[in-house]
Amino acid sequence: MKKTKNFLQKLVVSYLVIALIPVIGFLTAFGINRYYETEKNTMSRLTSSAETVSAQMDRIYSDMAFISIDLLSRGDFYATTKKLYYNSRTPQSQREYYRILVDNMVTYSLANSIYQVIFFNPEGYFISNYHYNIDYHYGSRIDQNLIDGLPWLPGVQEKEGAELLLPVGKNAFFEHDTDVIGLGRAIRDPGSIIGYIIVQADMDQLSYVFESSSLFHAGVRVLSEDRVIYENGLFPGEQDYGRYLMVSKDSPSTGITIMMAKTKADVLKEAMDAFLPLIVQGIVMLAIMICCIVIYSRKLSRPLIAFTKRLEKVTLDNLDMESEFEEYHDYYEIEYLCHAFADMRNRLNFMINETIVYKSLQMEERFRALQSQMNPHFMYNTLNVIGIMGLESGNNRINDACIKLSELLRYSISDPYSNSTFAEEFDNIESYLELMKLRYEHKLSYRISLDERLESLELPKLVLQPFVENALEHAFDKEHRSIHVHLSGELENDRWKIVISDNGKGFTKDSLDSLNKEVENFIQNDYDRTKKAARTGGIGVRNTIARLDLYYEGFTYSFSNAQAGGAVVVLSSCLKEKGGKDASV
């Protein structure tokens, strides 16, 4: 029953996917189009708001610049500023200078004026039209620490009499906690600064400037001469620019740049709010489609469910019984399945009988194979007897040869399904080379080195001996009557590397090309034979490389000649075995 239900579910899902493709495609296309339309409208509104803010900032800048230059253009104001700086030695002269300056600045103290005009000089003399009815007198001073703490004062001094738009900040001159925007200008006498004019306005009185951006929930930044003059809390940092839509408006007359930004998440939310009714309609349509698909799928799968119930009654005990299936004349495919299953059941019954016979023969053969594994013990005992006879006769070489050969036999004919370690494999090669040295004597020398971090890691059995055998078999010739074999195992960047090298005649170009081609073809084209080689522990270069390629992930190999002569074989792999096992060091 579970399989039948799964088939019905898959049938429903299949029809549902086919039906959903056009619906989802339409909704996706409409949603994307809606987003880009919303984004386009948002960019248009941002641009319009930036142009409005730019025009208003130009007007404010122009007003403040005009007030500052208008004061300086009055001869008595500039002359009195010089006298106050150079000649204010008596109270009478100070009082007269203050009177003249106050008369000039009272002009900008109209009731409807939003601008505060401030004059002060380096000695701290201070006059402002703020609360102009206050009787300023020659004793009115501001603290020198206040002057030194004005962050924008060095910028005004560097402008050498030109106006400088000041960043929005707390009012430094009056005791009320409001933000102001201002414009500063230094009053210069050749060679020195004799005073400063500051024109400023409360940001509360200029709220209309950024009203559109506030209603639009957009970030605003005002730049002048690459300095940030104003920035609201919605404007992003440079690292977040990619998540915002941004526009910029430069004023050619004042050099003020207005930047406006709105997060793409808000644009997406706005698009989704417009898209939501269509989604609701799509969900209703989807629910109707699911009901229709389920009803139709049940009707279509009913004969197959009945056929499946018949199949569930079939067991191994009644395979040879006659089939009793209903005829489904309305469904040709189901009717065909009924007859085909009856034929298959007859063939299955015949094959089961044959398999029973085959298994019996196979178990008998396996018993004989297990029996034959007892024979190597006779060989070990015989080699021990020969070794003892060699010792008794004073021939230690015979004893050494028997011991080494016994070790090689024991290692090679042990369980082929088990692995060894790097240490065991290198010890086996050392025994083999010791045995060969008894044969070649001074004609053979060798050196073996193994990184101790690799000693306990697993390695397929008998993967090194074929390469060492080839070195001994092919390295000797008339020019190379003695050879040196070097075997090393290293760990480099979580990869093990084994290098087998000799100083013999090396590979010829033809033999090297043939060997590479043969190994590559064997791995790529003879995969079944490769797996068999890996299981049986078969010797030979190509079988060994195939075994390692099946065992390790990222296995690589290379055959080459050393510059000084001789063959070099490099085997390397990461520590992770195929199948997910990860060796640790």
C-alpha cells in the first residue's frame, strides 16, 4: 500500500508541477516587472526630491553669502573692524566701535529673518543680531577656549576671505541645544585676519528644505567641497551603498552636492504591497487546481492500485501457480502488465531454481579455497627448517634469506580484503630490498625514509612493491651496473606523497609514453577490471594505480626521469578516502 500511495503522490506532484510552471512563470515575470517599475518610480521621485533640496540649499547659501558680503561692502563696518582690532585701547574708543558695528548688524534683525549674523575677532570681541535688543558693549567677549574649539575655524581661515559653508552642528555661540547650518567668512587685512562673519540659521526653521525626503523616508547627504555638511540618520555608510538606490544632484552655481538614498528593501516592500492582491488570486487558483488534479489522479491510478494489490498476494511459495488477474479492457497498458507479469513469474521461478544450484556450487568452491589457505603454513615451516640448517652450517645469508622471504610471504598472502599501514608497507619493502641485496650484494643500495606522521595511517596492501620490482628489473644495463633505490613518504599540506626513484637507466621516451597511455586507458576504459584488481590485490603498475585511484579521492601519479638520470615515480593523494572516510594525523 505504501508504494501505491507514493505513486499517487508522485502522479499528483507531476501534474501539479506541469500546471504550476506557467502560473509561476507569469507571477515571476509580473513580480520582476513590478519591482523594476517601482524602482524606476522611486529613482524618479529621488531625483525630483534631490533637485528640490538642491534648489532650496542654493537659495539658503546665496542668502547667507549675500548677507556676509553686504556687511563687508559697507565701508564703515570694515573700517570699524580694523580699528577695533588695531586701535581699541580705551573704553571710549571700544564703545564707539561697538556702536557702529551694532548699527550695521541690526539691519538683519527683522522679525521675519531666520538668519543669525555673528561677528567676532581673534581677541574675543563679539556682536550678534540674535536678541539684538540686548545692549552690546565693549565688555562683551567670548572665551578664547570657545574660539579655539571651533572645528570649522581652520577651514574658514584657509579660504582667505572667501565664504565657506559650515557643517550642521550644535550652536556654539548661544546656550540653546539646537542644530544650525552656517556660512563663515574671514575679514582680512593684508597679512592678517582681523575678524570673522558667521551667518547661520536654526535647522528647525529650515525643516521645509528636507520635508519631501522625510515624507519619502529617504536618506539625505549634503556635500560642499567634498565635506559632509548635513546627513540624516537614513543615509547609509559607504559599505552599504550596494543595498540602496542612490541619486546625486550637483549645483553648478554653489558647488553643493545633494545625495539621496533609499534602501532596496523598502522598494521591494512597496512592490510586494502592490503585488499582494495578485498573489492572493494565485493562491486561490492554485487551490482549485490541486483539487482537480487530485481527483483526476485518483481516477487514473485506480486500476494500477488494484493491480498492485493482486501483486502483493504473490509469494515464493505460489510462483508456480496459475495467474488470476482481472482483465482491464479500458486500460491496455495495465492489461499488458498483467500478462507480462505472469510470464515473468514463470521465468523467475525457473531462475530461482538455477540460483539455488549455483549457490551450492559456489559454497563448495569457497570451502575448497578456505581449505587451500592452510598450505602456506607448510611453506613457513619449510623456510624455518632451511634457515636453521643454514645457521647450523655457518651460512647466515641462507638464514637471512629464509627469514626475509617468510616475512614477504606472510605479508602478501594475508587477508587481501584488509588494509595495512604506511609503516607496515614500508617495512615490507625494506624486507624485500634486504632480500634483493642478498642477491645483488654491492650492486644494490637503498635508502628508505617515512614521515612519522604517516606511520599509523591506512594504505592498501602491496602498492609499493610493483614499482620497486620494476626499478630492479629495468634499471640495470651496461652503463649502470650498480643502482641506488630511494623510497620516501612525506606529508605536505594535508596530502601524502610517496616518491620511488633510482639512478639507473630510467625510462625511454617510447616506454614512458606507452606506460602513461596504458595506465590512463586502463583506469578510464576498463573500470570493471580495475575494481576486480582492487579487490584481489593484483600486482602490476597499472593495477596498483587503479587500486589507489579507487581508494583515495584526488589521487595523482606521475612517471618521469630525473635530471641526473634514473626513473622517478610519484604517488600522491589527500588523506580522505573515497566513501567519506577522512584520515587524521
